[in-house]
Amino acid sequence: MGKKKKEEEKEKNKFHRVYNPLSNLAYVAVRMVRSDKMTAFTIFLSAVCTPVAAYLWTFMSKLVIDVVTRQDTLKKLIIIICITFVIQAVATMLQSYMWAQWWRYIAARTDLIIKKNLKFMTMPFEYLEDKDAMDCYQKACNSVGANNNGIEGMMHFMEGAAGDFFVVLAGLLIIGTLSVPVMAGLVVLAFINFFIKNRTNKICKAKIWDPLATWWRKDDYLMRTFSDFSFAKDIRMYGLKDYLIGKYKEINVERLNAQKNNEIRWWICGFIGNVIWLVASLGLYAWLIYSVVNKDLTVGNFSLYLGSAATFFSFTRSLFDRVTELLQRSREVDDFRSFMDIVKEGEAKGLTLPAYSQYEFTFEDVWFKYPGAEKYALEGLDLTIHAGEKLAVVGLNGAGKSTFIKLLLRLYEPTKGRILLNGEDISKYERSEYYKLFSPVFQDVWMYAFPLKANVSMKDIDETDDDRVRECLKDSGLGDKENDLKDGIDTEVLKVIYDDGIDFSGGEKQKIALARALYKNGPVVVLDEPTAALDALAEAELYENFNKLIDNRTAVYISHRLSSTQFCDHVAMFVEGKLAEYGTHDSLLGKGGAYSEMFKVQAAYYVEGGEENGAQEACV
């Protein structure tokens, strides 16, 4: 592959890396032994038992034929048979033990699945909206998604290859005593078979399976949509079942065509392999018959060499197939390691955040563009959030409000410019340390299949303060809800894990989200349009009550409705990605600009009965 083509391939697969197969083998072996040292003993047993089982009956046949042709005593024949059966019994028991150890490989794979999931939950947020990064993640999932894929497949390879290697080694010693050219010919034919299979495997992965990474994501999304309770009402009320099934059939055309292409390629490969096996068998028989006629080869040795050669060729092909398997599994391990390693680029360890008594944030000429977008979502933002200040961020949908919050929370890094915390660039701090500053409440509220109190504390049950949970629920407006629940705050949420789990209304979920923010008690509170399920008056009341609860903490309220602006110290009005107006509520009203116009349109909604006389909200 030329340099230019390599660069094009690298750009096309910017998150994919290729590692040496031996490096991947060592990577998996180390993690396998770390998970359970007994897996190394299993591989040792395979190396010992496989050659014994492979050649045992071939040698027995030779010895029996020799005894019969020499007309030795029946006692000698019985002794040979008994010894053979004892060896076979021991080998069978050891092999049965090995087969019962598969759970150890699954345990090792599960450890890596946990590490992968942990990586996904801690990777930079921006990767979650990057198609290439998500395809990389999907391929990593496939690598640990089944017993014979990628990681665990590499473990089984080690066990199988250890046995095959010693069978071939023993075969070289046996066949070598008959004819070195015959032995070499069998090896060459086995290598040709290996070359063809490896080439087929490499082409199939590159041209068939890797391009299907996007299909796997689509399939996973549709399968979740079919069964997710969140979509169930819309599917029924809007009659979406036919459309969704149609989309599923549509994307599966790609999957079926890929499978058809794959099967055709492997059928051709298998046909060539059978021809090679036929050539090897004919050549072996021809040489053995020649040796019987011209070299006084005994019947017993004829049986030994015939059986041993067949075993040798079969296991030589198998060993070469193991190399094919190694390369295939290595490519899949590449996928896993690529995901685990590329994420590290965004996870450079930062400094520990100092324990400041107050926190001031400054945006200095901050620009931001989403990956793949042509237009900036935020342009040249200069803004300071003073310690203890209440800032209202308002504007129409798409004005840049949520982008501003994502940058403040450091879910994204600025494309240009910088954000300072007490005069220091926030990028220098460890992300997890920085996240601890914020008690956020987002517009989309997700409940977890935990008890209610864990949904508030977002901590382990043993670390949750029940009294504090009750207090936060009360402050958020759900103080009486505990009395309506069978097990109070210990009630399980959702029916995913427990059949008697409960769900909450949209408004209740948003109040639980507020309770989470109160429980976390971070020095900076961020409310990113969390009250969409409430009417304007209820929203205004909730904001006012919540503002009293957070005392002197810094708070940022973001909304396309203006219920929070009157009690905030300053208002930041965003228009098309720019900070259009900034000041107090009264000063902006006095300017008669965009903020003033928006407030006048919405003002009727903050008076009892005002909905009947007011204009419709202009900013929904």
C-alpha cells in the first residue's frame, strides 16, 4: 500500500489503529491471566492432552497389527489394549475438565466489557456525537460480544493452538522417519490452504464486516425503539409500526447482501481447500504404496504412517488455520484496543482542582463549532459569571444557549478561545474534578432502574442519606409523594429489573431532577430548561422557590421562557450563536430590544388567567 493510500485510509478510519498480532496476543494473555491464573493451566493441559489423543489409537493400531502378524501371545495384545484404554481414560478426563473451564474465558471477557463500558461512560462527551467514534465503539462491542469473537476468541485460540502445535511437532518426528519430502509437501499444501483462507478472511473483514459497523448501530437503535416503553405510546397512537418495520426491512437489505457476499467468498475458499486435501491424500497413498512395494514397509508401519500422516496434515492445516484465526481475532482485538486507546487522547490527566471559596467563570473570545458542522454554534463570546451571581440565559431555540452550557460544564472544549475558572484555564484540570463543581438539571430527565432514593442521591444505597433525600424531595415539590408509594423512597423505579417498579409523570421526573441537584449540593447550579413539562406559572413559581433554596450559590438558568429573569442578577440574551444583549432585567426592558420584545409577548403567561388574553408564546 502506497504512502498516499495509507494516509487516505488513516483519514477514513481516524479512530482505528493496527497493532502487531503478537502484541495483541500478549495483550489478551496478560488480561486473561490477571482475571484468573487457572486459565494458564487449562492451556497447558491442552498442550499435553491433544497430541496424546491425536496419535494414541494410531500407535495402538500399529502395535496390534505387529502383534497379530508376528503371532505373539494373546497376553501381550491384552496388555497393549489395557494400557491404551488407561491412557485414553486419563486424557478424556483431562479434556472434559478443559471443556468445563469455558466460564473462565467468559469471566475474563466480562472484565474487559466492564472496562469498555467504564471507558464509554467517562470518555469526552463530544465523542458521543461523532459518527466515527461511535462506529469505533460499536466494533469494540462486537469484539467482546460473543464467545468466539475478538477477545475471547483469542483466548480460545491460545488453548487450541497450544494443542495443535504439539500435534504437528510430534507429526514432524513421525513422518520425518518415513520421508522428509513427503513431510515437506504436506506442509506446503497446508500453507497454501492457510494463505487462501487468511486472504479470504482479510478481504471479508475489510469489505464486508467493517462497513457494517454503522448497520449494527442502526439495528440496535431500531430494536430498542421496538421495545422501549418510552416510544410505546407514539408507536400506537401514530400508527408507526408499519413505518418502523419498513425501516427495519430496509436496513436489513444491506445486512443480507453482505451475508450473501460473505458466504460466496467462503464457499470458493472451502472448495479450494477440499481440492488441496484431495491432492494431499492421493500423494500420501501413492508414496505409501510405493514404499510397501519397493522399500519393504511393514503393514504395521503402513498403518502408523497413514494414520499419522492424515493426523499430521489435518492438524498442520488446523495450525495454519489457527494463524488465520489469530490474524482474524487480532483484527478484532485491534477494534477493541483502538477504542480503549483513542479515548485516552481526550483523557489526559489534569491537575487537581483547588478548593476555592468562590468560583468565577470567564469566557474569553470563545468560538465553538460542532464536529462536521460548517457554521459556528457560538461566536466570539466574552462573558463573566461572578461568584454567587444568578445569571439567566435566554433566547430562541437554536440561539446557542445549550451550547454555552455544554462549554461551561466542559462537556465540550472551545474550538477557539478559552474558559477561565478564577483566572485559570479550565482545560488544565482533571475533568472528574471539574464536574464536581456543578449541580446540573437538564431538560431531558432520565430515570434509572434504582430505588427512588438512589435516583435522587445518584449514589450507592449504602452511601445515601435517607433524611437528606426526603428533604430534597420536599424542597423540589415532591414532599408528599413518599406517602403514595408502597415502599416510600425505597420504591424501585421502572420495570426493567423489578416487575413492581414504578414510573413518574414528566413533571414529577423534572422535580426529581431538581432534588438531585439539591442533594449533590455543588457550588454552581445549572438549570438547562428543566421545566418544559410545566406550564409557565408553575415554572415561574418553581424557579423562584428553587432560587431561595440555593442561597448564595452561583446559578445559571437557561430557558426560552423568561420566568427566571426577574430574580436573576443579569440576563444574557443569545441570538444566532452570539451574545446579543447583556444586563439586568430592567435595563434590557428599557432598551426596547430583542429581550424586551420577547418579554412583552410572554408577560401574560405569568399572571393568573393570562393565557386567555396573552398571545401565544413566540419562542416555543
